Amino acid sequence: MECEQVVLSGHAIQRMFQRGIGVGAVLAVVARGETVAAYADDTPHPSRLLLGFVDGKPLHVVVALDESAGVCIVVTAYEPAIEQWGVDYRTRKNQ
């Protein structure tokens, strides 16, 4: 994503701490991750689900983009569970 600045939401910080996900890993996915899903109708800003691989492990990061300010807001980050995602980590399984 094109971000002039990346901000971690309070929720993201809490979840990252609980899940043992480092800031560097999240920033790497924001910088180089692949968009898996786009949520144009999210409020207050449209968001995207990004997929990246850090040390060989998949990582999903949800990022909202405040286009007027050029700020990417990290909403949450998690390692996708194989029970919920296909082996490519891009396709959500029907539940």
C-alpha cells in the first residue's frame, strides 16, 4: 500500500501483543503485502486485508487508508488459521 505514514490502532497493538506479532512484521506486510480483499464500504475509511509472509509464516494485516491524510491505520494483524483459510491463505473457506 502507498502510505506516507503507518499508524497502529490501539486494538492492533493489543492483538499484536497477545499474538506475539512484532511491529516489524506488520510494517513489512503493509509495505510489500498482497491485497487479498478490499472493503471499500468500511467506515470511517476503506480498508484492505493484506497477506504477507514473514520468516516463511503467513500474516494477515487489516489496514484502513485515510487517503486525505495519506495515513494507513493498522486495524489488526493475525496468523491466518488453516481451518478458516485455504492453503494459499488468500481464499476464505465456507463455514
